[in-house]
Amino acid sequence: MNLIVGPSPHIHGNVVIPPNKSHSFRALLFAALAEGTSQITHPAESNDWLLGIEAMEKFGASIEPHRKGRWEVQGTGGVLRVPDDVLFCGNSGIILRFFTALASCCEGRTVLTGDESLRHIRPMQPILDAINALGGEAVSTKQDGKAPLIIRGPIRPGTARLDGTDSQWVSAMLIAASLVEGETVLEVDNPGEMPWVDMTLWWLARMGVAVENTEYRRYRVTGSRGFAPLEYTVPRDWSAALYPIVAGVLTPDSEVRVSGMDMDDCQGDKGVVDVLISMGADITVEGDTVIARSSMLTGREIDCNDFIDQLPLLAVVGAAAEGETVLTNAAICRQKECDRIAASCETLSAMGAEIEERESGLVVRKSSLRGAELSSYHDHRMVMSMAVAALGAKGTTTITDIECVKKTFPRFVEELAKIGCDFQKETP
């Protein structure tokens, strides 16, 4: 499916934001590790969610939709069985990272793989090294530090060192350490993406796991088995909320509302709202509703590491802001669903933007954008960011193969079309 986008001034209305994927997966994982029956309400249901359920059931959990919007999870009590088949992780980095670490807590060997992106772009060596340091056995079949992987457990209490550039490596090993009876120490080099680690630490604290965190560089985890069952309602996704918010800021004569947002949630991407306000965006918060209005922005330097997934969207913002916007500390973006630094530079250049690629970020100057034919790169963030860019461009933009948006915002096209965005789906 392709998306045709035309210039769209005067967008007005309320956008319904989907639940957060990262909280959903942590809820699923901890419910499956707990004793007894847990309830998860309004998770982010997507192909990744279904793959996560399939994988967790192979570890011994039982997971069923109980009634509309609610899932019932019969947990394993922290005693995981060895999967009797390969775990296919699709295009999900969080499934590959988290379930590789879980596999290290099993007696026996587990095989994990994924799609082309996981097998060729997503590095796994830091987790493999940490598992090996803790007495497990973890190998990449191609010896390139990427999937397919073979993992043998169980790991034991001890000390492991790992790279923290990607928060998923750290989160995965923190979760694994919580299942190891005794004390495990993780020494972390180059800590980054701290809000995502904070989310994992929030969940560990919620489940009663004692974790001592020293400046995100050293974690002392006192593990145990037998978490209590949980009841959890997944909050709305700040990452998804930013696309209509930015659309409201960048298009003329517009006012967009996103409601039901948890202002106290630990999601790091909500920090982008403060960045936009610092650039001059007319954004107000009334209770649980964020209201974004047409604004004139001024460029600035932005450290992207706390909201790393938003580099493509912030590049779009930079093209609309007066002067120069410099996006820094984002090298890990090259190891997401695609190389988001290169892809953002390529797509915005095709639309006429004055943009420069750097090793760990981008420099973007105010530009008059024009319509173009763009690739999705099979990356949901790229599709949504370029669709927002196209709303303010001259002429029509075509974005090919947009089915990947279902990963985090299944109704992205429908919700934004509802408020006046000129979005049309086209079957090629």
C-alpha cells in the first residue's frame, strides 16, 4: 500500500493515540514471568505483539484475549521451558533483545532469528558477551554478532560488562539478571537512551526487584523468582502523539489536540514537546490533553539521545524552522529498522531540503519542501515523519509500502485524515 499526501493547511480536531508499545512488551514479559494470572488492558496490539505472545508461549506462558481490550496471562513463575522451535522475532528489535536475554535463563539451547533487518542491521554482540561472561553460551551463527543466534543457559550470578549505547541491550540484561537468584553486577560502558532504561527500572521496581543504579554505569541486581501477578492498563504512546502534534505546529491555520495522555509517565519521547516549545511552538497542556497550533519556529541544537526514535521527525521540524537545526548524539539511529540518519537525509534532500549528514546526526536549514516519491525503508518512523513533512510541501508526495506503520500507529492514516490531512491510500 502506498500513501499519497497533498498540501494540508487548516487541520483541526482530536487524534486518538494508540497505546505504548514499550510498556506493552514489558507488561507482557513480566506478566508471563509472574505467578498465577495477570491482566493487561489495552496493550499495543500489532504483529509485533502477536510475535511476542507466540515467543512467550514457547517459554511456557499461556496468553489469551479475555474480553475486548484485555488480555489474560497465565505466568510461568519465572521457570522458563526451552522453546521446542525457533523463535522468529520478525522486525522487532525489542523481541530479539529481550528474548535472547530470557533464553539465557533456560536450561538448554534456544535459537532466535528475524527478518532481514534483524539479521543484518541489529547488533547483538553486547548481549552475547554479557551472557557468556555470566556462564551461559551465546553465539551468532554467522559470527557477525547478529541473528540467527543460539543461546544456552542458565546464566549464574556474577559480573558482566556491556556496551550501553543501545538501551535495549542494558534493559534485556537487567531483566535476565532479575531471574538469577543472587547478586548480578552489570558494568556499562557508553550509557545512552537513559529514559528507556528508566522504563525498565520502573518495571523492575514495580515487580519488587532490588536494583542499585550508579549513574547508569553500574547496576547491582538482586534477583529472585516468583513475581506477584499484575493488573496493568497500558498508557497512550507519546511517540505516536508527536506526529499529529508536529503536524499541527507546521501547517498553517491549524489546531490539533491529543487527549488521554499521561503527563507523569516515564516515556522519554514526551520531552520532544518541551523541545518544540523552546523552538517557539504554540503548545499548551490542559489536563490530559496537548493542544498544538500553527507556529513559527527557530532552529537550535538538539541532543536526540533521550528521544532517539524522533530524529526523523525532528529533521522535518528543522526544515521548517528559521536558521539552522543541529541534531546530535544520535549515532545509534543507524542501527534501527533502517539507518535513520542516512534515510532522513536522502528523503528530505529529495524534497528539496538543505540538509547535511554527519556521523552522529544531521544539520538542517530552513527549506521550501516539494513533493517527491519516497521509500518507506520499511520503517514506521520514516513513513510517519515524511508524511508530516509532505503536509507542508508544494505538490504531491508518494510514500511507498506503508504497511509498516501498523507497528506502532495502526490507524495513523485514518486518524490524521479525520482532522483534515490530505492522505489517500493507493494500491500499487
